Amino acid sequence: MSIIEEIKQSWGWVGIDPIQVVGENDFGNLMIEDSNGKYWRLCPEDVYCEIVASSREELDQLSSDQEFLEDWYMQALVEQAKENLGALNEGYKYCLVTPGALGGEYAISNIKTAPLIEMVRFSGHVALQIKDLPDGAQIELKVVD
């Protein structure tokens, strides 16, 4: 399955109709253009997919915002991950084992590598299940085959 198809299947419930991925980082964050010319950020480690720019011009402005760029590139964490886990294999990204939205820490002890397709799928399913919960709500995570 292509990454666009996986985004449609796993995240379509938020209203995204992806046409192309225009950027990605080493933690599997994707910048996605939709069929309406809007740009979405899919953030697997914090399990969200939301509009960050309404046009290419807005995206270009965002791309020069230092705070956004620091958050996007996650340079210090990427360097730690590379040092401890090695370089990424093709199709893989660094990821939080327990997503930040579920209380996972941005620490090397909570970082592994995973296929990008699986990260998109997993984060979309988790986000759908917790979307209506208030911040701080208690959850029970069950892993099933």
C-alpha cells in the first residue's frame, strides 16, 4: 500500500484527502498537501493530523519560522537516536514506543525504529480511539493480534 493510501485509510476520518507528501522528518512527521491545496502535518509521536497552512504561501511562511523548524527537525533527539540506534533503514523512521499523547517521554529509552507505513497506521488508529477523551484521561492499552 502506498503512503497516500495509508494516510487516506488511517487518517481520512479527520477530513484529509491527501494528494502528495511534500516533506517528512526522521521521526515520521509528514507534511501533506490535500486536494483543496491545504497542508497538513501528520505527527505520529503525538498522534495528530491537522491543517498547518491553508496555501503554499502560508506553508512557505511557516517554513521560515524558527520555532516551527526546531519542532519539525527535532535535531537533538534525532542525533541521540542515530547515536544509540544507528542510521535509519529505507522506509523506517525513529518513533516513540509509547506516543507522547499516551504519556510517552521524548527520551532515548522510549525511542525505537519502525516502518513509516506502520507508524501512520498505528497513530491514526490510536488517535481515532482517544479523540474524544479529555487531557489527562486514564486509558487502558490492550494489544491484540
